Amino acid sequence: MSSPKSMQRKASQRSHRKKVFISLRFGEAGHAGKLLQRELEQVHGLDVFLCDVKPGGNMEEEIITALAVCDLAVIMGTKTYGKKTPSTFSTFEELRFITTERKPFFFIKMCERLEESFARFHLPDSISFFQWIPASRDPESMSLPHDLAPAIVDKLTHISTSSSAKGGKGHSSVITRQLPTTLDASLTQWLQRYNMLSSMGLVLEKRNITSLHKLEQATEAMRNPRKHALAKRRRQQQEQQGMKRGEQRSNPKSEGGLQQLHESMLMKEKELKPAEIAKFRRACKARTWHNNEMDSEGMVESTEGVRGQAAEKQEDDEEEYHEEEQEEMQQQQQASVAPTPVREGVADETLFRECLQKVSDEDAKEKILSIWNNTCGEEVRLLWGNNLGDIGGKALAEALKVNTTLTGLYLENNDLGLEAGRAIAEALKFNAMLAVLDLSYNILGPEGGKAIAKALKVNTTLTTLDLYNNGVGFEAGIAIAEALKVNTTLTELDVDDNFIPGKIKSAINSALRRNKKLAPRMQELNALLEYGSVPLSTAKVFVCGHFGIGKTTLIKTLQSSPHVFNTMVRRRRKTYDEPDRPDQRTPGIEMHNFALKRGRSSGSVSLTPSPVNAAEGSEDSSRHETALPPCKLRVYDFAGQVEYHVVHELLFADHNAVFVVCVDLSKDMANVEESVLYWLRFIKTRLHQAVHRSPHPPHVFIVGTKADKPHEHNTLVETAAEAIPHASGVSLPPMQFPSGDTLLQSRRLQEWFGDTMRIHPHVIPLNCHDLGSACMHHLRDLLHATWLEVVQQDIQVPKVVELIGEGLQLYLHVRGDILWFQSIPSLADHVFVSPSWLLSKVVGPALAPAHFPVHLRAREGRVMFSEMQRVFGRVMDPDLVVDVLSSMLLCYEEDAALHEGNGDRVFMLPSRLEWRPERLWGEDGSVEVFAGRRLQIAQHHGMIFPPGVFPRVQSRIVQCLDYTTSLWQTGFFGLLSSVECLGRIVSDTCIDLWVRCPATHKEHAWLALDMMLSEVEEEVEGIEYDHLVLSHAHLSSYRRHPAGYPLQDVEDAAAAGETLIIRSVDDTSSPGKKEHARDELKNLLREDLFLAYVADASDVCV
């Protein structure tokens, strides 16, 4: 039995505990409330009051007392929370008491939408809340979110800190983290998911980023390196101008007027820890908010309507569903009498009703109502005598937002002023049907004209617009001209009698003429869609290999007619298999279209069967060829110089292409094997990175050139007539290269590449100049068979329902009519409509080595803008060349501060960097934090980091780090705050990322490492690699090649409670020997340990 003193002590302890009152509807959240009460009391030591009286009971006095003395009220907002009940004190009274007395409260939203209007009024979605909708109502399976109770305790701490700070005596002044109050529900939930509401939420609120749509706009530069570079450049220009004028620094804004968020800006925010910035940055780059409920168009600023719509969709009550269905039917029957309800957030029904009531003309009122109800037909005329005015214009605009039938609207001379113009312009952003709009003889004025211009940037259906005599003026004319640079559908526009100068009218008319030229193409496309699909009849062939081995000659020979006269003439001109002009090489990639003609001696061949359907793939194709025309090929000739391998990967991610890999038989077998493996790994890597894949892996043919002068150890033998074909049934070439065939048929190659491509099991030896050789005919037959397979696969234009957008682009890319690089993040939003021109006239000269006839003169990778003008001035605008190359991450503009006194702009082309000795860290006694990651491709994966990966990584990194970042061919070095960052590509299968800094900046070290890692991971997505954590012991002792631990091993060791990790590794100082790498887990800067360290380290300086 307890003594009186111990009882008094316990009572005293209870009196000092923080008091929490839980307000809930017992029938809806009773069990959840008890779980929360137990967690808060037993784990966090709080004094929690939870009314356990059954519904209808009375504990009025006890409830009032508990509410009055509590430090925090926790509101568990279920569906009917705040409802008046027969009880003398229900959640209605509790909520009214909380709000009237201004009690601090913590709102847990446990439903999509509160049903009670009283609750919605006092608990709007604009306030901060914790979202918890239990997956199950079953008490046995229900569990609390792991971060709910800590969030409540955190709120209590904030309240206590605020109270102490206000008291002033005996307490240090502490900046209290408040919760943002203006963020919408979707953004609030998204931030809560990452536990960043009280930190990042305040930063976003300060910058008026209050919705997910705004967040997507403001973080666009984080996801797009090109836009990141432009934003950085604008920011630097503004800073320089501001410094000259003595102004404060400002941040560049997007079109919507929002500041572009960037890492250096966020690092200056005291509310944010670097680890939070790293987490926020990754989430924004991945756009994880798309998992949230969000307007698909992203056009409506308010999300309240969207939330209401989602709540209605999720209504489970069968009875209510049928009632709503019946009401909708009744409303459709009364369509000509009253407006039908529409989804909130698109049109404002209340505003529509109010404005419609004020329209005096009954005929006009009836027509506007018919537009709202979609009963108006395709054309409506409200002319001269209707006098709609601004009120009628607003009603009409709301109706246009929801109409799906009207194509022609004539509003001539209706006294439509500024307000009506703005409303109609806003409606044009939503309406997707209207093609003809007549607004002539109204009074829109300059601001109304500007509003129409903004709408034209978004609208994609309007073809005819009449703005005659609206007084829009000079500035609106400029805005309209600018809008037409974006708009491609408007072909007729009347802006006469608007005080618009002739020069601006000329610009408008020029844009309209451009759109008229585009219109027939769109009509052809629409006809194509309307009349069904068209089969793909052209096969793409990629011819690749190292330079100077006869690839271009091979393609020209394939194009030639195989009759005897041409063969004799060609033989006289050239006998040996070597380049026609060694000093002239293919600039980049050249494309050739031709029909492959077959000679009389051509026989049928069998291809490598598809693993998906071997029977179908092995079918003899020759039986079909009598009814088929000569096969159409689109052949790509890839330059062999290493400098051009950067752009090969733009096209290699194509499962519908045929690959012809050329190797030089005049070189020894080791060289041949190295070449074969390089190109097969290159091709496999890009095929794995492809966004869309074919069920039929592409064919790969290995062609051995210079067969007329093979290396002394490369034996070639003629195929005997009685020779037995390969086990797969594939036809034998007339001449064989046994050593090469052994390599292609090896188990190793089958394991590495068999699931990705169909490698022809025989090398095809030939002389590229010998048009009439049996091996050349054999190659023709193989290409013809692959073309026939493409035709039989029946790859077609998708139907109209499936086509719009990606379907069309994918089909045209497969045909080779356009280039659309979906698998390269920086290019996914770009479509190139002239592949041959782009690759040979722009990309080719930009990357060409110095000995090529047309090339950019670069010094240590740097090219002056004047040099761009010299090379590209006659081809296209040099600024557009810069845009194209920057979008492909092949170049970026250097900071002007690096080249003071030089009036010319300077661009860096990382792929043109010269080789320099590797730059590694020197010893520094002030540095204590070392960390690193390694991305390592294991040999059995059969992949590489393609040559273009690291130059693009370098372009990305420069935008993230300090402008003084230095680059060399195989690495980069830069700073983030006080953190030194180093990256290097050790080989085509290994990339290292290192950071080091003083101990006081350990937090920034994690941010820097995470930033670099995320940029590299984005570029190598789809490649199979191992993620290694580099040894702190080796990095801190400045080993040139530090050991690495598999990330999974480190995580397993941490989970097992171990403090050390040891691994046997190769001793780089003594080849052939092993050594043991040994590290303490806490030194590896692993994310979870690092975050735990930050949570406990109050002495870390930021």
C-alpha cells in the first residue's frame, strides 16, 4: 500500500505533466482515440483526457473542466465530427469551445471531407492538419501512424516554447517553429509525408508556394538541367545589376511569377537542415506529389473543388450513390430550365447563377443557359441587340468552361468590357472545343487584350478570332504577337482598328502564315487517324563500329545495284577494302534512305529466332517475298571516332532497329574481341534504358571488314556445301571466321546478352568494296529477312484514342521521321523533326575532332560564341544551336565572372575536354569528414556507362556546385559551401563520387554527396550497377583507389547492431594480393546514421 507522501508525489508529477484533451466522435474514432491515448500516456508521459461515455451519455462538467485546463486539444476529424446530437455536450460544443477560447489544437483529418458545414467552417483545408485515414476499421488490425504521436508532442513543445519566450524571465529567447497556415491540403499532406511541414512548409509559404501546382512550377529548374542553367544565369545577371544599383539580390521567377527554388537559396534558410534539403530535392526531382490527389491539368489554383470531387467519388454508401444518380437524371430532364451542376474548381456555379439572373435579355439568358447545359448545338450567335455587358460576359465565360459541344460563338457588339474580356480569356484556357470566336465591336481595351493574349498561349483549339475595333492598343498587340510564337493553331485573326502599329501587325501576320502552313499537315494527321492505322514498312539499320574500317563504304555498296556492269566498274575503281578518302570521315551520324535491291543469286536465309516466339521467328521468310516489293531501309551511318560515341546513345535505345556492328579483321583477335564486346555492351545498355521495349529483341549482325587482308592469325575458311548449320537453324555465311564464331556462340555472350538482343551466331567476313561477293549477297539477304520480319510484326500507327501525345511521337520515332529521346531525361520534352539535319549539321560539327573539315575550334573544351557564329551562322541561328546542344547536355554557358574583360560568351563542351592527369586531393589537416560512393557495373551485367553519360553528368554538376567547378576529361572538382566535391569516371564500368570537409560542416557533406549521387543516378537510370560505400579509412589516408563496401552489407551490419565492417579487397599497391578494409560504421556517412547524428548534435554549425 502506497504511503500518503508517495501518493502526493505522484499527484504532483501528474499536475506537472502536459494535459491533452482528445475530441472525437466515439462511434467513428473511439478505438483510434484509445490507441492514441495509450501511446501519449505510456510512451510520452502526457496526461490525456478521453471521454469514454457511450453516445447519448452525459459528462458535461468533466468535459468542460478538462477542456478548460488542457494545454492542447487533439481533434480527430471524422466524417460527422462537429455534428449536433441529443447529448448535452457533443463534438459540436467541444469545437465551439475550442475555437471561442482560442485553445491550441492539433487537427487529425480522418476523412476526405467533413460533412458538417460547422466543422468545415472552423476546420478549413487551408489550415495545417495531419492526414490519417485508417486502412482498416477493425480494432485488431488498426495501428497508429508512427509519426502521429511525435507530431503532437512537437506541437506541445512549440506551444511551451512560445509561452516561455513571451514570459521573458529566466528563459533564453528561442525562435519557435510555427506551422504554415496558408498551404492547401494537398501540399500540407505531401510535406507531412516527409516530416517537413514545420520547416520546408514555412519556407514555401514565405515564397507564396501554397499548392502542389505552384511547387511543381517553382522546382522546374531542379528537374531540368537546361532550365537550371538558364535560371542560374538570370540570377547571376540580376545580382550583378543589383550590385551596380545597390539593390538587394533577387531570385529569378518563372512565367507564373514564382521564384525558382535552388539549392544555394535553400541553404541560406535557417529553418532548414541540409539533410532536409537533400530529402526535399530528391522528392521534387521525382515529383512524388503525383501520387497525391492533384488536378491533372494543373490549371486550377484552388484545390478545394478537386478535394470535394474526390470525396464524392470515394463515397461508399450505395443508397446515396443511387440518390445522386436520380438527381442527375432529373437535372438532365430540366436542362432547359435550370443549370446542371458541374465539378467544382472548373466553373463557379454560384457566380454563374448570380450573373445569369442579372442578364435582362431573355433570349440571351436562354442561349447562355443552353451553353452551360450543353444543349446549344455547335453554334451560338448573340449579336448587336443582346447587350450582354460585363455581367452577361461573366455568365457566358463560366458556361464556356464546362461546355463540350460549342465550336462557333459570335458576340459582335455586346458591350463586353475589361471584366468580361478577362473572364472569357480565362474560359479559353479550359474550353477544348471552341474553334471560332467573334468579339468584334466590343470594348475589351488594353488589359482585356492582354488577357486574351495569355489565353492564346494555352488554348489549342481556336482557329479563328475576331478582335476588330476593341481598342486593345500597342501593348496588347505586342502580347498577342508574343503569344503567337507559342500558339500553332490560330490561323485567322482580325486586329484592325485597334491602334496597333503596322510593324506589330506584320509580326502577327507572319505567325498566322506559319500556322496556315502547319494546318494541312495537321489535317493529314487527322485523316490518318480517322482512316485507321498504317503498317510500318521501313526498317531502321544502325551501322556502327570504330573509325576507318569501311562502314560508309559498306552502306554505299549496299545501295548500289548488284548487276554485272556496275560490279565491273566498281572493281576497276577500287580493289582493296580501305576507306575511299582517309582524310574525310562521317561527321556525326548520316542517314540514308533506299530500297534494298536483291540480285538473282540471292537465296533465302533463316534468322536468329526470337526467344518470345521461336517458331514464328524461325519461319522461312522466302515464301512470302514474291508478293513483296524491295525492302525499304533507313540506314544510319555512325561515325567511329570516340568523340562521336557521345551521341550514338541518342539512337541506340531502339528495340525496333537492326544493328550491324563492324569489326576490323586486319587487327588481331584480341582487338576484334574487345571491339565486339564494347559495342554489344554499349547496345545492351541503351536497350535496357529504353522507355518502350519490343517483345522481339533486335537483331545484331557482326560484320568483319577488310576480309581481303586479314590479320595473320585470323583464319577465314569457305563454307562447304555440305556444312551443317548452327543448332538454331541460322544460315551459314559463304565464308566463315571460326575464331569469331566461337566468340559469338560462347556461353558467356549468351548469358550476358541473350535476353536483350538476338546476336547472329556467325561473323560475316567481307570486302566492303566488293559488290558482287557472296558474303555481300548474304548480308543483303539477312537485312531483307529482318525487314520482312518487321513487316510481319505489323507495327502500326495507333488508333486515335491511343495516339494523341506519346503514341504518335513513338511511332514517328520508330519510323525515323523524328527523333524523340524518351530515355534521356534532359531530352524527354524535346522532339526533333529533322533527324538527318540535326545529326549531321549541328551535332556532327559540334563534336568533330580538329582534323575534320568542319569543326568547332575548342581550347580545353571551351568554345567562344563567335566561333559558334562562324561554324553555324549559315546553317541556323547560333543561339538556337546553343539551345539544342544545351538541351542535349552537350554544352553549357560558363559564368561571365570567370571571363571578366572578355565581351564574348563562353561555352563548355565537356565531351571536347582534353585528357589531363587525374586531379586528386592533397592532404589537408583541417578536414575530418570523408565520404564517398561508387557505382560499379559487374562484368556479368554486360553493360557499360556509355561515353555520353559522364559529360552530361559534368554539365549537371556544374549547375549544382559553385561556378568555379573545374572539369577534365575523366573528372570534376567543385565546392558546395565548405564541402569539397570530387567525381571521376575510373573506367567505362566505374564512377566514383567523393566529398570531404571540416567536422563542423558534416551536414553539408551529406547534402553535397546526395546531390551528386542523384544527378548521376538520373543519368544512369536503367543500367544495372552495384552501389558501394567507399571506405572512410582509405579516403582519409588518401588512397588513390579506395575500397568499397556494398551498400546492402553496410545496411545489414547496421541492422544487426554491429559497429565495424570488414571486407577483403584487392591490394592496389601489391597486385595479386589481398588486404582487409576496416571501418567504423559511424564514419561511413550513411544516411540513417548521419541523420541520427544531426538529431543529437546540437553543437553543429551550419
